[in-house]
Amino acid sequence: MNQPNPSGLDIRGAVDLSMLQKPTPAQERAAAASAAAASQAAPGVIVDLTPENFQEVIESSAQVPVIVAIGASRSATGEQMTPVLERAAIAYQGRFRLARVDADAQPQIAQAFGIQAVPCAVAVIQGQPLPLFQGSPSPEQVAQVLEQLLAAAAEAGVTGNAATGEAPAAPAPGEDEEDLPELPPLHQAAYEAIEAGDWDAATAAYQKALNENPADLDAKAGIAQVALMSRIDGVEDALAVLTAADAAGPGDVPANLLAADVELAARRPGAAFARLIAVIRATSGEDRETARKRLVELFELEDPASEDVKRARRELALALF
């Protein structure tokens, strides 16, 4: 069984035939309008998202919200959506960044966001993707969604400005700490070890807490979380990991285990679970058991009542029996 492509855009063996075609007048007008919009905005407010700048743009969502507008050169509705967002980006003067993506030219990026159809827009706040809309919204709809997005970003402390380079104001010392409950000593030790990147020490602290109290679900989840963080610690190009796993197919267990880790860390649990279930269906023996154990471990990091987990548990049962 082939690994389902979460984006709906198969990048394996794809040939970009659009390079052989002359752009239509509408496409030429759209390209000219996009270039004009980018020139009116401050540098960095409107960018074309590519594999080369992907990490920088996503990381910037810790300071300022990012809206990723995903269209396709073949789509007339995509030509209508992007200019509306470009005008909004100019009007909002850097309160959010607009990152434009042509799914035909950059299928890996569309895949990374799990896109099912274009055009669509996805917001990113502190590295977490949030679906905004699909199709071509009106300017009024865009304005309404933007206000909601900026309010959510403000609650998360993401209030920077892409036009001025202004970062969110740092809280005063102790401002937020007073509202946080004090952690148990072993959990505090694990937290400090995580901050220092010492995965072994963090795991040891959580394991000791779990040994002392087998009902400590936070410690159990902490062990799984640290294990995930340690496995993806050396990953520098998440897109390359996903692309390599998809190209290898579900029979390549190590490639798909790492890809599932990357997807879960990117808050795409459904895609991570589906990937591992495909591996379980395609393998047997020790390989199948390795994939099953990893899937169960990743379940620990999600709400057991979530639809993604419930669906994956049903699919796992079918795959095994």
C-alpha cells in the first residue's frame, strides 16, 4: 500500500510542464500585480516562500503572525485570492507577514502544510499552523479573519511588526511566573534539563517521578515528549525529511519513523499517525512491531479523546487484525 500524500499533491516523479507553456495574459497580470504589491510593502512583509527561506519565515512566526497563501499557477481563483491578501498586508503595515506559495512550483511546501486543495491560506503563530480559509475570500471576510487572527496572536504574545522589525515586548521579570503553579521537584528538574538540551537527564527525572508515582500521567507524557525532542534534535530540514520518506515509501521504516516525528512536532498528528499505520500495513515482523510501538508512543503526546487519536486507534486495530 502506498503512503498517502497528506497534501494531495504527489511530488514523486512529478514533471513541471508549466515551464513549457507560455503564461496566459491573466497569469502575466497576476504576476505583475504581485510584484507591484511586494514593492509597496516594507521589505520582508510580503515574501515568496521557498525551501531556502522556509525555516526563517516559519521561525519568524514567534515574533509576528505569518499568513501562508497557497495558490497554483493553473488556478484562476488563486489569482483572485493572493491580491486580496497582498493589499491587506500593505494596509496592516507589518502586523503580519504574507508568504506566497505556488503549489505547482513548490509542491513540497504545500505538502508540509497538508493542503488538500488550492487556493487556501494557513496562519502560523509560534510555529503552529492554523487553517484560515479555502477558496477566494472577499476583502470583508479577510478583514474579519485578520482581526480574529491578530487577537489570537496577541493572546499568545506574538505582537511584533515585520515592517519595523519590532519584537514583542518582553514580560517584566516575574510577571508571568506568579500565575504559574509550582512544579514538583522532579518535574522542575526535568524542565530545567530540557531547557539545557540534556535529554538523558530530563528522561531520568521524569522516570524517577513515574517510579515514585506510577499514576503520574504528566511524567509519562514527559518521557514521550523528551524522546520525541531527542529524535528530532538534529533535524535541520523538515521538508527534506518528509520528501525523502514519501519517495522511499512505507517500506522504509527508519525514514518514516523520523518523518512521523517531524509531522507530530509540526502539530500534524493525523498525518503522523496515518504514516505509521501505512508502515504497519506494509511491513511484518520486527519492522511492524517497531512502527506499532512508535505509534503508541506518539499517542501519549495527544489528547486520547481527540478525533485523530480515536481514528488512528481504529485504523491500527484494522491494520493488525
